[in-house]
Amino acid sequence: MTPKGYTAVHPVQLRRADDIAGLIKARREALGLSQQELAARLTVSRKWVNEIEQGNSSAKLGLVMRALNELGIDLYGQAASATETGVKSSPADDIDIDAIADMSLPTERGRR
């Protein structure tokens, strides 16, 4: 259940509850913590740790974030591109606001 390609320093794509569950379990084991030890650190039951490691998607997000923090797992987000999601881009997506702003700036010769 560990996300494919996961290592302590290699980021992985998290798409499902099972991916986060595998990441939590792998990191807990890599740190040499038992489920009971992690539960004590989080002030939750060992049963909760077991359930989250099994991919229980009804776990409260706040507790999951606490678990990730306790295990030293940084979570980053990145929006997928329109081509990756199959969503058509709108004409507004193609606007380069920096280029528009640069058009109204004076050139080097025009500056004082």
C-alpha cells in the first residue's frame, strides 16, 4: 500500500486515501515507531492509527495533518495542468499578465 516510488527523500503523487495511508505507515516504520507510540504522540487511540494506515477515508483531516507533521512529512500541493485533467482551458488562461504590464512600462531611453 506504500505509494509507488516512495523513499524518504523522493516525492510521490498522492491521489487517494490509500496513498496517504501507505506514506504514513512507511514513515512510521522507517522511524521505528509502533502504532501505539505514534498514537501516544498524537493523543489518539492505536485503533485510529491502524484505521488511517488502512486508508480509512473518514478520518478527520486535522488529525491526518497532525500525523503527517509528527512524522516529519511535508505536504505540498500543485494544481494539475488543464491537459492533465482533461479540462479545456479558457482564453483567459492564455493571457500573460506580465507581458501586458511590460507593454505600458517606458523603455530604458524613456526613463529618467
